[in-house]
Amino acid sequence: MSTNENVKHIIADYGKKADEATSDLQRKLIAVMQQRDTLGEVYQLGKIAKRYKRTNKSNNDTLALLSGVSANTISSMTNNPTNSKVSTVLALLDAMGMTLTISRKNPNE
């Protein structure tokens, strides 16, 4: 095999491996994008906050300091989030490193 043919073979092999790696990466990205990494409806905010506090060895006082929301409000919110102001929910989520996402419901839900 000549040097030129070797180079062509190496380039073709590299291209094939690059295509395979790209396809694998695309499959992984599509899978991640299709995952619904949502934590649920607003009524689950209490569970989310409790899980955050447990995972981060935190409490309502710490979340109050981080969010600018009183510990009593956080307590009320975790027990009944449906009566919470959006600004309060956003402040709490921000303190926990989360964001609020609004999306259209799936017609099958």
C-alpha cells in the first residue's frame, strides 16, 4: 500500500470513528432532552423543599437567609404551596438552585 493510500485509509477510518462518536453523542443528547427532569406540579413544592433540606443538611432558617423569605413563610409554603405568591416560589427555588419552568400540558395527561 502506498503512502497516499495509507493516508486515505487513515482519514476514512478517522471519519468513520468521528461519525460513530457523533451519532452516539446525538443519541445521548436526544435521550437527555426527552427526559422530563421535572419535579412535578406546584403542590409538590413542599416535597421538593424537604428533599433539598435533607440532601443539603439545611433547614427553613437557612433557606430563609438564602431566599429572603421568612422561615414562617417557607414553612407555610411547604405545607400548602398553592396559596403562595409566584415571587415567593421563585425566591425559594432560586435559593435551592432551581428554576420554574412553565410548559404546555401534554394532551394525553
